Amino acid sequence: MHPWNGNDSAAGVPPAERALSFISKSLHDVQKSANRDLKLMKQRAKSFRDLANSLDKGWEKGVATLKLPLPKSSGNFFRKIRETGPPLQAPSFSPISVHSSSGQDSNFLRNLKPTLQSFRRSQSDPSFSNRLTDEASCARSAGGPFSNFQGSVDSNSSLDVISTYGEDGQQNGESSDWSQPKPFPNIRVNGGDWVPSTESARRSESFRGKIDDWEPFRRAKESVKESLKELEVTTFTSKNPAEFFENLKNIEFFDNVKKNLKLRTMKSSGFGAKTESENEVAPLDVTELLENLVRQSGPLLDQLGVKKDVSEKVCEVLRSHKRKDHTLVISSKDGEISTTTRADGKSIDDLDLRIASIVQSTGYRYKGGLFQEQSAAESNDGRRNIAIVTTASLPWMTGTAVNPLFRAAYLAKNGKQNVTLLVPWLSQDDQELVYPHRMTFSSPVEQETYVRNWLEARIGFRPDFKITFYPGRFSTEERSIFAVGDISQFIPDKDADVAVLEEPEHLTWYYHGKRWTDKFKHVVGVVHTNYLEYIKREKNGPLRAFVVEHVNNWMTRVYCHKVIRLSGATQMFPKSVVCNVHGVNPKFLRIGEKIASDGEEGKLTFSKGAYYLGKMVWSKGYRELVDLLNQHKGELGSMDVDVYGTGEDSADVEATSRKLGLRVNFHQGRDHADDSFHRYKVFINPSKSDVVCTTTAEALAMGKNVVCAYHPSNDFFQSFPNCYVYKTPEEFVQKVKEAMTSEPVPLTAEQRYLLSWEAATDRFLDCAELDNLPRKSGSSETAISSSGAEVGKKKKAMSLSMSIGNFSDMLDRGLAFTHFFLSGIEPARRMFGALPGTIHPDIQLCKDLNLLPPSVQRPIYTW
């Protein structure tokens, strides 16, 4: 017998055959539909399998009933399954077995397909899984018939409740008798109840007993009982409602409820102010506000000429009016504010902590201001990106050209930094004015090759750092090179990490561009030149020096985080330290070692007398030298002094010396490492305008005796045995004679190291405080642990900086905006001495540096 199909003719097939064919077709359709439904149910089971694994074990509910909120059609489906036995999942359906069933079963089978479709619609509801899982969890905890539901979920079997039956009607491998009670005889779906067995009830009671004996549960019940008893006693002992509520605050029950509900109570602060809760902070009083205002106004008062001592005296007077017996301190455990009595507290630190706590309690966090931008410079290798910006370049043999070059080389040799050196590029006309022997370069690449060859010949290795040129202009009046335009743009934002400004005041006088401290995370200024000393020697020098002093403070304040002064000879700068971070060319140390070796072998080491080397301008020590030699011509006798140098005052210096009849021999300037200097015994340097004289350090490195003035610029050299310092003109003659008659003492290894660039680089890294900066991502180094006091200090500084914008920072940003505004006005620039047309580079500089022409960078739109 084959299944009925629509092509069978009614005339050729008997009625009974057509009926059986129809039943067979229906059964096949039902089986396919059931298989689809079971497959869909399996997919739904996977979607909440993880949820079922993490469900509560149901011990709190301990229910003994099971109610499945399924549709009536689904309930009919489960009821028919219970009454008929094995599921339709079994593949052993045949028309014969169905034919032998009762008429009631036949009606059920005919109505089964729409019932399954309805069940599929109901179980596709998103809430069905949650309802079914919750009820199943309750059933497992009570030991009901679905106690193995979790196991079915965890397995790959079907989720439906009759999935434990085999294909042949067996359950758990055992034969099922259809005449025996059905698998779920006590289940009633949709409002029905399941009556648990005696064994299940016994297990449920045993489980509840274990829960009652569980230690945390038992302690919780005892705590609740004690709290209720305490509350009851408080109620009976209180005479009136007011006393009851007052006593209620002192019992443990009230504290627990308050913590759980996060209630707030009014509490008095140390200054008599009312706060909403224990974690609230009392506001600042009038004296604290005034003291903080005076402290934060320190930079402004400094600019106005008010001394720091006056500000501190005002703050001390304000603190004297405060209550001395109450000081706010922060608890070391939870940061709560409490009051304690201290005879002598640190009022300043306490005020800082008070301000940070008050602002922090409001939830406010400072994220920068109007003129402040945050930049992020990250390197894949975790190394620092250091950009060294200077005001001169080789072949101009000046300190700001040579020393930054050596600094870049030895920082790169260190291997912990990626170094870029920014030097000025001059036009052909300016090169002829600046560089010796009218030397010129046709391109930046040609000049870079010259610089690298010169450096490699002196240090003995080829350093790995980048050289970048920025547009510059030479001022014949100031004898200096000034930057043109925004030179910070020559450092990409991704590399803007640490900037070292060699002569920061010089670089920023006429600078018109992005603020250095906004683009770079840390900006260090290195002061090379004592400009005030030069200006005082000019016409109207004292007045101009006063103005320049305040302008220099202005520039370094707004453009630097840290300032390093090479010696105390410079003016005072904000945020500055004094440290000599310069070294000498390794070639001079090698010369000194060779001379010392020749002396040990008995060879003649020094065959010449005294000399002086320096740029021939009156302010570079020539005025002092001529005056000293003129005053003591008779005392010095027949001693000659050889002078090496070239400059704009060469003719005047020579003429004055001849007129005075001085025994001075003039020579063209040359490199100090030249062989002609090796046999000189004494180097005389009477200059007081230098910050740290490089030629003095070089002479000491070569093992010579040095005669210099008692001046802050020579403090670093006074510890060397070959340094002879004089304080008066009379003492000058004495020191010169002593140096001429004494043999220089060979330098020790420690003294040679102090003069080296390795030691200078270490001193620079310490003073620049680069190690205190946050580590860059990708760095393999770990931060060095600090002591408890240092950690506390850092936490306080961090708390203040993150909680409130410092008034000093806001003032600096305002000063930076003012300078940016003024430096963008051409008449204002000209009034303060800037060269015309230096706001932006001209066409020739753009062409030399491969920059976009000015018309493209700053297009002019007309209509």
C-alpha cells in the first residue's frame, strides 16, 4: 500500500484504500511537522543553555507545585501525550498501528498538526524560555518530575519533556507497559497541580533543614532577631516620640538600615558648618578663600613686582585668624573628613587637601582649559621622542650650534630616546654673513652632510638621530638668528613628546605659532646666554635690561615646563634649576690624555705661554682683557698673550691694543682642537658675560692651567686643581704668574668624566625630570617604586591637578594668548625689534625647504 497522492483517481481506488492512504499521508505530514518543531525547540534550548546553568538552585522557593503557563493547545498536546504514551518523535509510525488504535486516538492524530503549529507559535515567544526555565528550576529544587531537566539542557538531546523515551517506547532502557500508569500521572497543565511523592517531600524537608542550619543563614536570622529586640527595648524606654527618634540613631539597627538605604544625616563639621552626610566636606571659610587667592595669584604678583615674602606674610596673617585647635585631615582608610586637635599643623598642605576634597566631592574633574590642548605621542618601541630646537647651526662655531649638536648625539647614543635636532636654515645671503670664510650651502641636504661629518670626526661614532631644518633669518643688528613662522609644525604631532628649547627666550621672542606646552607633553628650556649682561653695556642699557628681564620671564613661563640654567650668571627664571648640562668634545679629552702621557715619559709638553680664544667682540671678554693688561703692563713684564678670534669688533680691538702698547698678538679664529693650541700652557679668560665658557672647559680637558675671574659662570670649574680664580685686578697678576710657573696636574678619571658629554647627558636627564613622566605605551621598563612620603606627595599633587584648574595655569594660558595675539600684528613686532616679514617664511625659504608657497599656505580670496 502506497501513500495517497492527489493523482489517484477516485474511480480506480476503493474507498477503504483511499481512507488508509489519506491517514498515511496525514501521519507523514504530522511526523515532518513534529520533527520541525522538535528541531526548533533544540535551537531554543541552546539559546538559554548558559542561563539555565547559572540559575539559582531553587532552595529559597522550595515549591511543591509546578505550573507551566502554556497555551491551552499546548496543554492538550501534553495531555494527549500523557494519555497515549510514546512521543511522535519515534520513527515507527505506520498506517497499521494507527489503524488499530481507538477512534479517540484517530481524532487526536487528525487534530495534532494544528496543535503543534500553535505550540510552535507559543514557544517562539521570547519570554517562553525564561518562564520554562524558572519553573523547571523550581521543579528541580522540589524533586519533581522535571528534576532531570538541567541534565537534558546540558546535553545535546531535545528539550521537550518526553525526550527520555526511546524509539520503541522505552524509558531509560526499560520496557514500558501501556497498561501501566502513564509517565506523568499527577501532572495537570494550565492550572493543574503536581502532587509530589512521599520521597520527594522527604527530600524537600531535609533540604530546608540544611538551609536552616547553614551558618550564614543562621547568623542572619539571629542578627535580625537581636535588632528587633533592641528596637522593641528602645520603644519601651522612650518617653516621647522625640526621645524615641533620638535614641533610634544610636542603635545598630538604624545604622544598618541607613547604610542599606543610603540615608543621609546632618552632621556638624569642624568649623561648625552643617553637612548632609559623613562624606560631605565643609566649605571653605573666608580666610581660607583669601589665603588660596593670594597663593594662586603668586605669578601675577611676581609680574607686578610684589616679592614672594610679602605674599607669604599675608598668608601667614590670614592663617593666624583661623581656629588653631581644629584641622581637617583625611582618614587613611576611607578618605572621610574628620576633625582632630593638633598644636602645629601644616596649614598649607591641609588647605590643598581641603580644596581637593571639596572639589572631588562635587564630582568635578578638571580636563583642560580654553587655550590648552592635549596631544598624545606614542612610539611603538616605547622610547621617548625628544626634539631639540636651537638657534644656530654649523659651520657657525657658536655655543648654541655646537652644544645642542653634541646633546642630540649623546642622547641618541643612550638608546632610550628617538632624537630630532631642529636647526635654522638661512638663505644664501644670510649664510655669507654668518658662516666663516663666506661658506654657503645650496641645499639643506648639503649642510646636513657637513654637520654629520664634522660631528663624527670629533666623537668617533655615527649617532642615529634626525636633523630637520626650519626657516630662519639673520639680524645684523642683534647678530642673532630668529625663527620664521610656526617652527613647531616641523615636528609631527605623533612625535611631539618632549621638546628641548635651547635658549627658550630667544626662540619665543617673536614666535607666532602653536604653544609649545600644548603640543608637547614636556618642554625643557636650556638657558645659554646672559642677555641682560650684554644689554646693560649698550645705550639705555639698564632700562632695556629691565624690560627684557620681564619679557624673558614671560616667555619661559608660558612656553616651558622646566628651565635649566647652566650657571647662576643668568637671570632668575620661573621653574628653573641651576646645573651645567654641557660637556666637552671627546677630542679634547684625548688630547689631554696624550699630553699627560708625554709628560710621564719625560717629553716636553708645553712650550708656549698664555693665550685667549673667543669671538672678537668687546662683550666677549675683550674689554676685561685689554683693561687688565693695560693696568698691569709693568708687573707682567715681557709676557705676551696670543689672541685668536674674528668678529665685528676685530679692527677696533686691535687698534686699541696697539694704541695702548699691549704685548698682544692677534690671530685668525680657529678650532680650539687645532694643533697650534696643544703646546700652550695657560689659558686666560677674564670674561664675565658668559654663562658657562666652553673654551674654559676645553682648556681644562687638554690639561692646561686656566686663569679665570671669580664669577658664577666659573663655579663649575673651581673644583679642578688647574683652575686659578682671581677676585681683584691685583690678584689677576698673581694668579697669572702662579699659573705660568706651575706644571698642570694630570686629570683623574673622575675629573675627566665630569667634563665629558656622558656625564653632562646624565645631569640633563636628571634635571629635565624625564623619568618622572608617565611611561609610554609599549615600554618594557617599569616605574621605580617610591617611599611612602613621596607617594603621598604625588597623590596630593595628582588630586589637586585632576580636581581643579590651577590659577597659575590659567594665567599662563592667558599670557600665552596675549603673546600669540601681539606676535601676529606686524607693527607690534617691528616695535619690539622683529625683522619685517618674519611672521611667515617667504618664497625663497619655502623653495629651499620644499614647503608650500605662501600663496597656497595662506590663500587670499577675493570677489
